[in-house]
Amino acid sequence: MVHEDEPEPPQQQHRTTTVDQGRFCVARCTCGWRGPARRARSLARTDAEGHALSGV
């Protein structure tokens, strides 16, 4: 009897968004990660990009 290795499940793709909360903007990911509150949207986007690239 031959046993085949089961393929590994595909890795979850990190999909990030930014959400405004009053004067602050927060980056969030579908994996549950949440970045720090930032006053500048550009910083929240940078946090999100860094998270997506790190895959953590």
C-alpha cells in the first residue's frame, strides 16, 4: 500500500485594511492582527504593509 503525503493547506493570505476611529486610523488584518492607532493614515498603511510582508 502506498501512502501519499497530503498537500499542506494553503497559507492564509494577509488582507489588510485601515479603519478610521475618530481622530485615529488603525490597520487591521484578516488574520486578527491589529496595528497601533495612528494619527496619520500613511503610518497606518505602512504598518499594514509591514505586517503583510512579514507574514506574521
